Amino acid sequence: MRRVVVTGLGVVSPFGLGAKAYWEGVRSGTCAIRPVTLIETEGFRCRIAAEVPDPVPGSLRRSRADRFALAAAREAIDDAGLGATERRRTALVVGAVGGGMLEAEAWYWRAKRSGAPLRATPELRSILPYSHADVVGSRLGLGGPRETLVTACSSGAVSLAVAADLVADGVAPVAVAGGTDALTRICFMGFNALRLLDPEPCRPFDAARRGMSIGEGAGFVVLEDAVHAGARGARIYAELAGSGMTTDAFHVTSPQPDGEGMARAMVAALARGRVRPKAVGYVNAHGTATLQNDRIEARALRSVFGAAGVLVSSTKSMIGHTMAAAGSLEAIATILALVHETVPPTANLATTDAEVAFDCVPGVAREASVECAISNSFGFGGQNVTLLFRRP
């Protein structure tokens, strides 16, 4: 098995374009959750989300999520310094959920309100989730294997895990992987209907938390065979040392109450990376700020790391839950925490829930030289993914 390293990062986030803007935002603990402008929110309990500020580069004939993906993947490839020759052998794995649903919804409502017959338009060509991989692969000349993965809110993390396997198994020397999602009416309406959204910016792990916040964006990384990266003199951010994937098989939306599936994903990632729990200094938690998920994740963490064994924080406190992009954006935050020896904070955290037995880094980033860190992503249907990163 080949060692897999991260050599490029690319981000489109509610802090704007670029990995630098993203890191500055999460490191400073800035909350980017504000009143929604992309869709109508009249009558909803929650009317806020973390939107990506315009302009977003790319053709307006492509969906917003397509443009996020293309901009983030291009930055990651440029950051890694991949030339045309390398790109022809580079795999692409994209985590997706919403596809071009935002544009499809707008098309439908325009037609319904005008009374005009429903006729297909060019904007509908990017409605399905596979469109992201199509536009990224074609525009950037990626000639290796191409995959689209849809595993609910863990899609972005799964994309990195699967891409790492392609590299580790020698299928491709390099892979571009990440997730992308744009805010959509159906997602916003659905979580409002489930009463899972907080009318105020979310407060993961806080005793008074009332639910999550929605976000949007894209995060892509370049994963590379360590020998290949060394031969071409690439900068190495971190090693993706292991991953773990499990399924609760418990409920369509609720996680297993004891967190056993989450814990198994973490244990599997540590075992694959041959890392002991005590070597992990930081966990970028799934941390949605719902009462149930935060407590269950805390139980799982305690079963793996013991009480108060690691620093824990939630990036969602600043950029909301970015759906298919969540796992990859949070993985990038974890990588940069290792690089800069700084653990990003949990914003909006005033009083930690008594059932969360960890230092959740409230409000202000913490300097910490961490050797290994994990990023957790958990999706509806009990789809659990843990990514383990190690300093090179």
C-alpha cells in the first residue's frame, strides 16, 4: 500500500474564494451565518444560512454548485502544481447531493408563476449530481477514473476516502477529491420542517443549542502517492493516514443512540493508520449543534479517546452545515490546523453541555502542536466517515 499525501487545497466558502480566506475565517472564529438572500424565506422559523458571497467565477450556464466545484478544484490543482501530463493520469472523485437543484427550483417557480408551459432550458443540464464531476473533469483535463458519490452529509468525506484508496492501491498516482453543494429551497424547507434549524447562528456543543445552520460551498484536495509527490518536489501539507467508514443501519435520520457506529469509524481509521488514540490531539467534529447529534458524537468520542482526551471543535459553528461539501471543507480545516499548529475554535459557544466531556475550544483559536488529527462526518441513514491526518 502506498502512502497518500495532500499536496493541494482549494476552497469556495462563505468567507469567499480561496483556501487562505477560508483559513483566516475559521481561525479567527468569525461566524459567516447571516440572513438568506438566495431564496425566499418568508414564513420559515429559520431565515439564516451561510451563503458564499458573489461573484463566483464560471459560466452562468452551469449551476452554482458546478461553479463552486470548478473554482475549488482548479485552485487545488494549481496549488499542487499539476501540469497537463500529470492531469491526464489524475483520478477525480466528487461528493454531491443537491446537484443543480437551486436552478431547477428557480426554473420551476418562474414557469408556475407565469403560467407558461414547462419547457426544458439549458440551465437544467446540470441538475443531477454527476454534473459536478463532468464539468471539473472536462474543464481541467483530468483523464483518470472519475466517480460521483452520494452519501448524504458525509459525501465530501467519502470522496477523500475513496480517492485515497485509488492512490494507495496504485490505480492512479494522483487524485482530485472533494465535495460541493449550493443552498437549495428543498434542503432549507426540509430541515425547517424537521425543526432542526436554529433561528440564530448554530451553537455546537452549547448547553442552550437549538439546532443547526445551513451553509454552502466546496472543498477539494489533491491526494498523491508520497513517492510521486517527492519525485516532483511537491509541497506536502499532511498525510491522509487512514479512513474509516461504517453504517449504523438504525434509522433514516437519527444516529444510533450509543454512537457505536461513529466509534467504529474512528477506530477503523486509527487502525488503518496504525495510530493509537493517545496520538490524536485534535478532532474536527461533525458538530451539527442538534441536541441529539452532539451528545451522541460526544459519547462516541469518549469511548475512543476517554474523557477529556483531545481538543474538539466544530467548523459548522462558523460556516454552517454545507451538506455534501461539509466533509471536505472540514477535512481542509483539519489539515490546516496541523500545518499552522492552531486549533480553530467553536464559535458561539458560551456554556458547554455537561454531557460533552471535552475542551471544545470556545470562541478563540488555540495554539497546539498536534501530530495527528481526525475529521468526522456523519450523514442521514447513519453513514459515518472518519478521516485521519498526520503531519508529514
